[in-house]
Amino acid sequence: MMPSQKLVFLPDPDIARSCYVSDNAQYKQMYQKSIENPSEFWGEIADNFYWKRPIDFDNFNRFNFDFRKGPIFTKWLDGATTNISYNLLDRNIRNGNGKKIAFFWEGNDPRNSKHITYAELLSEVCRFANVLKSRNVQKGDRVAIYMPMILEAVITMLACTRIGAVHSLVFAGFSADSFAERITDCQARVMVTADATWRGQKLIKLKNICDESMDICQKKGHTVDTCIVVAHMQRSELPTGVSRVQYTAPMLNCRDFWWHEIVPGASANCPPEWMQAEDPLFLLYTSGSTGKPKGVLHTTGGYLLYAATTFKFVFDYKPGDIYWCTADIGWITGHTYVVYGPLANAATSVIYEGTPFYPTNSRYWEIVEKYKVNQFYTAPTAIRTLMKFGEDIVKKNNLTSLRILGSVGEPINPEAWLWYYKNIGREKCSIVDTYWQTETGGHIITPLPGVTAMKPGAASSPFFGVQPILLDDNGKEIEGEGEGYLVFSRPWPGIMRTLFNNHDRYEETYFKKFPGYYFSGDGARRDSDGYLWVTGRVDDMLNVSGHLMSTAEVESVLTEHSSVTEAAVVAKPHPIKGECLYCFITIAENAVFNDQLQTELKQLVRERIGPFAQPDVIHNAPGLPKTRSGKIMRRILRKIAQDDHDIGDISTLADSGIVDVLFKTKPNTQR
Ligand code: WTA
């Protein structure tokens, strides 16, 4: 057992006392009800929302997770009708929140900021919904969105839901090729974008990328007939050190329209389209092991309930709180926890356009202080990067407003957890290490801030309605302590319903490996206290001399060393052991990479995990190949470890130059 499993931090009593769920007995009782009587549990929550046609309690939830018994399906609240934008906007306004601020927008440059109230947001959403209608967008049609972190991105998403169109956001860091692949897959005719955006001092010419992808679509026989463009450059201050920008977005007559020329004149009144609970809400593409992206489809009623409920309980959002999630709107975290969850709770949130490093490396902490943020939600990779700059930089800002800190996207290594807890949370804040996936719609395994005794690195306990199961290689359920495949035998309201236009692939990917279960693709360990530790994708599992271990496990040990800021471990074929560990490490600014450090690291792994886990190679990596959302691309690292230069598509990398650097810096013995 790793020693960190014994490290436990209790929620601060002052914070715990004020939480919606403030003791374990209450959690247990609510959890039990959610499992034993889902219609009563979710039905009470659904009562807070507006249903045009009421819920039929005899038809509350039906599903089949066993392909041997017929097609896989999940339905919640089937037959009820509603509209999400109505619930997020009109309903909140009726409840007296019209003048409440929905979003504080903070631009890349600190001089750019603004805010929007719930009433203003409704007007803008209706105007844009009417514009979409005028471009002949109808219920069920897909709209492709490629936008920076600006308010128009939220307005566009909600305008789609107003009229029953299905939005498909593509993270505005994907290449033109990737965007085109996603547009043609869902056959979107209408695209919404901005001319450009600043990330620090870097200008990203979004409209050029969109033009390129529309050309690619055209060549594949698919036409985008409308492209609506927000003129974001003219209202953005130039970053420090940039004196002038010569960029005008190219606009094509009859296809391309400036937002400011067509939206302000549209009517601010647009009656909502009443949607079936099981009508599609949005598509979001996620990478698949075969390379072709999967269009994960979420539907209306269940997703609304699940986004709203997880947001409320996991972040313990109270009226008056200011919440900030740093995730980009182009990822699932941006969907559920920048847009849908917060708005469903009439929350006030911060949306930030830029990077953590501009104008200085304390920008995140400046924003926390400026808006007096109470809940802060970010990714371990961001924490690890910010750790590199030391603790002094954090001390410059007043972070005492913070109550709850969140982590998402990958297992958080205890080292980063402890740094977050100590330096950002002042040993007072609860940390919620939220485990979930694009497919799950919302958090499924997570601590609750007022209840869970926190173990650094453990996602801990199931959320309401979720029953995690661990299976061994033979598909047998593991009771008690153990490590295995993480699966689920029943749905919660927010789980995906299918892959767009490809139900076969949906069944194949998620339900075929273990009949009767949804397979997450992740491994997890249950410790002797019943805590769940997600160990990472099982495709990142290593088998060294018959010992199964996860790369994340080794990485977390390596980053315990004070000289190491980031680590990524991949398997390298080994003639005797089957596989051996090849470790890429990034060292701290003041650290030195030498034989002594390598010996210390090997020793640390031997100590923490066992002699069998001792790394064979330690590669001093100046950086790691990451997607723009910060995920390390292990596929590329595996190739580098094997000295295989045939690395395939690297268009999703934030910095493709790093690949060459890593080949050049490979330790001599490995060439
Ligand atoms: C990983 C992001 C451990 C996991 C919301 C999952 C995590 C994949 C955690 C989904 C966490 C996410 N602890 N692992 N707290 N959160 N993961 O679809 O491997 O971008 O399957 O959704 O990220 O990534 P996705």
C-alpha cells in the first residue's frame, strides 16, 4: 500500500457545518434513497424545474445495459417535456434572479472585463435564437461552435437549446482538419466562431482556421452555408509588448456574417421549443482508441437534473457565492460546470479568456482575489505547472474567499494535492477530486466537501445514484479491497445515451467487454476503508514481470521528489520483464539532472511501490507533449520511448515542437 493512502484530512468544521450535506449519516441516507428509490430521489429534484408536460412516475427510468438481452438504451423521465434554456434563464428570472449576475467575464488582458445578468442573458439568447431560425436552423439540426472563452459562446449554446438545435462545440485549439472531421460527421450547416482570440501574447486567428475547415468540408462534399463571426478583436486590448496587429478576418459574401450586424436587430423574444426529455441536447466529440473521434450524445431531461445536482452538492454552491471553473467551454467540464450546472442553480460564475501565465504567473490568484471566488475548479496539470513558480507568488494575493477547491481530468498526484491544499486552500478548503468523463455527463465519483475525510489522490465515493463496481480480468465482481476495471451496472440521469449516428460503436466501445456493464475504460482500486482511487485508463496499465500497475501510480511517486515537477510514464517492451518503465520527467527550475537524482528516483519508486516497479529509463524532458486541454499524449511518449519516429497525427498537440526535442534528448543508452 502506498503511504499516501493513510494520509487523511478532515473537512474544516466551519466549512463542513455550513454544507448541504454535513455528516456521513446524511450522505448515506441520501445515497441509499438514490439507489433504492431513484424516482423519489430524482423526482424531488425535478420538482425544482419546469416541465411543460409533467413527469410520468410510472415511466421514470428504463434501461438495458446487457446486449445479450437486446439493444443498449437508457431513458429518464421519458414523455415529460421541457426546455433547458427556459429552466436556466426564464425560471431563474421568475424566481427573482433577473438582476443577478450570471457571469463575470475576464478578458485575456486585465483591462478587459464585463458582466451579464440573467435577464440580459435571456434577451441575448433569444436574439441569437431568432437569428439561427432566420438561417433556417430547426429542431434537431446541428450547429458547430468554435469559440474562445467569451460570453457569446454561452449565448450560442443556450440559443441552440432554445430552439431545440443540437450544439457541437469543438475546442478552439483543434486543427482545421480535426474541426472539419467533426463538422462532416454531424453534418452541421451552420457554424459560429469569433475572428480571433488572444492567449497571452499569442494571437489565434480562429476565422482563418474555420475557413480552412469549411474548405476541407467542401472537398468532402459537405457545405457549411452560414458562418456567424463575433468581432472580438476590435474590443480587445493589445497584450503588453504587442504594438499593432494586422489581422482582419476574411469574410465571404452570403456565407459569413458579423454577429454585431445581425444579432442586435433581432427580436429579444423567442418562445422556447418544448423538447422531450430524451431529445438530444448536445454532441461532444471525444477521442477514441481507434483514432476516429466519437460523438458523445447527451439528452435533455436527465442531463439537466444531473448537471444541476452534482454542481449543487459537490461545489456546495450557495446563493451569493462566486464560482470559477477554469476549463475551456470546448470540453465536457466547460459544458457541465461552466454553463449548465451553474446556470441551473442561478449561480454567479467567472469566465476567463486567457492563460494562467499572462500578464504574470499569478494571474489565476489575481482573478480569485478580484472576484472573491468561493469555489475554484481546475486541472492537476495546471496545479503542477503553477507549483513550479514556487510558493511566494501565491502569497501575493488574498485567497481567503476560497472555500472549496476542485480537481478534474486525471488522477491528481498527492504532491500536487498537498500543494493545492496548503498553498491555495490554506489548509482550510475542502478539495473535491472529481472523477468523471465526457460520457458520464457529470461527476460520478467524488468527495463531498462537508463529509468526506479527504485522502490526497482518491476520488473517494460515488455520487448519488451511482454504483461503482470493480471487475477482475474474468469479469467477476471484486468485493472489498482490490484493484480492477471500473464499471457500472445501472445508469444515472446524466450518462450518455449513444454515439451520434453510431449506436453500434457505442455498444461495442462501452458495453461489449463486460456484458451487463458500462465500462469506463479506467482502472480503480478500493482501499480498506472503501475509498475509490482511480488509477487511470487501463490502456495506460503496465505489466512488469507479471505485476500490474498504472502509470499514474508511478508518476505520483516521481513527483513526490522535490526536484520533479511533472512526470509521465509509459511502457517500453523489455526482453525479460515483458514491459519496463520509461519515465519522462520535467525538473524544477533550480534542480539538476544527474546520476544522483536518477538513483534517488529509482530508489523512491522501489520504496513506494516495490522493487519490480523500478524504472529502467529516466528521461530529462524539458516539456511533455500535451493536448491544448493539458492531457499528456502517452501514445506519442510510447513512440519516443521505443525510438519509433512514425508518430502519426500530432495536430492536437499544444506544442508539436516538443516531439523533436524529446527525440533529441533521449538518454544515450536508449539510442
Ligand atoms: C480521467 C473529463 C482520475 C479518467 C471530465 C477518465 C480522472 C478521463 C479524473 C475522462 C479524476 C478524469 N481522477 N482520473 N478526478 N477525472 N479522469 O472525457 O481517465 O476528458 O476516463 O472527461 O479522464 O476524460 P474526459
